[in-house]
Amino acid sequence: ALTPMYLDNLDSDLLPEFFKSDYAAKYKSSPSILGAKVYGSSMFMNEKKLLEFLNTFSEKSLKSLDKDLGFRLMDDVYNSYFNMVRPELATMNNRIDKLMREYVLAQQEMMPEKMFWSDANSTLRLTYGKVEGSKPRDGVEYLSHTTIDGVIDKYQPGHVDFDLPQKLIDLHTERDFGRYADEHGELYVCFTGSNHTSGGNSGSPALDADGNLIGLNFDRTWESTMSDIMFSPELCRNIMVDIRYVLFIVDKFAGAGHLVDEMEIVSRK
């Protein structure tokens, strides 16, 4: 579906070799048919053929790659981008970076009353917020935390995302959470907070007011994906894994309690 847009808006001198071939030209007016032929004939769309190719790979196999329409298309688009598009794009981005200083200075002179962002490159950056749930829309309310019960509720044997190792299931069944459960015997897994981060912050430590590590930031809620453009403290929530669950996995599940013994564990006051 995107092929016509790609071809209509691409300069002819940047066109990948595949689309210059007689084969592709024959289907220029019917890109959907071309797509069906490419994907219908490529071994990369057939698990059995692909595994057979990989398991018997040799130098002679390279010739069959050249005949595979899917590989030819990928290879030509890849080469077109990295050899012709990316170098020019890098040049333009370098020019933009050099002009950014002048651009920001001009804005500051034109709008002296506006608050501008600081240059935080190469500095330690902190964000702050509270552990809290949210009410993203009418009739919907999210708690600030999830527990291992929810992990078990989502269990689907053999599912790529929701399968679980038997040992974790057994630990849950026996409620064998060790010292990592709260006073009510609940083992927290994740929590949300109104602290604001951006892309690249996965794995950042979440600290409490005393500087203790309480979790690791790794995601945002669906409603928070727009927060890079407009942050709303009422709507936006980061998602962090509770450090107690991390310690539980290391100690009880993985059997690496010796690593936990090397840490200073601070109990709830």
C-alpha cells in the first residue's frame, strides 16, 4: 500500500535498482500485484524453505539469494538508502545542528519573556513526581500498582508474550515471596508515577525521597505517548518495575540470593 507513495515521491536518481528492472516496470501500474508476487515467491515468507536454506547454506546459496525477489527488493532499498540518501541526510542534519544555536538565540531575542529549555547535554538529568494512578477518561481508573496475581491472570501457555516458566507459577501458588512481599503478603510487580521521561530512559533508576532505589523506569502508559509534545501531570504516567519484584526474581526465582546478600536492602519504615 505504501509503494505508490514511495515511488511517486522519490526522485528518479534515488530509485532502488529493483524498481528500475523490467520485472518491476511491468507491474508499475499495479503495485499490489507486484507486492503479492514478491512476498508470494520469496523464501523469507516460507518458514520451511528458509530453514532449509539456512541449514544447507554454502557459497552456492548466494546465487539463489540473487534470484529471490524479496531479498533483491530489501537489498536494493537498503543500498539506495545507505549509499545515496543517508549521506545527504547526515550533511543536512549537521547543518541544522550548527544553525540551532543561532535559531535559539534569535527566539530568545524575539521572545524575551518566554522560558526556554536549558542545554542539558552531558549533564545529569533528574525528573520528579509521585507514585499515583490515573483517570485517563470517563469511567476508567487505573491503580498505581500491579501485583504478581495479574501476571498469573495473563498466563497463556505457549504464547510468545504471556507464557510463564513453571517455577514462577509454583512460587506464586505457594505464595513463596520471601521478604519481598508487603505486610499483606502481596508482591508488587510494577507501579506508575507522574514523573516525566522521554525515549532512552528505560532502565533509569526511580528513587524515593531518601535516595533509595525503589524501581526501574521502562515504559509509559498508552495515554502518555504524547508527553514528549505536551506533558499533562493529570494524564501522563511512567511505568516502573518495583525493585522488590526485581529482587524476588534474582533471589527466589533465579536462585542468585548471593547477589542480594551483597546489597544493602532498606526495609519499609
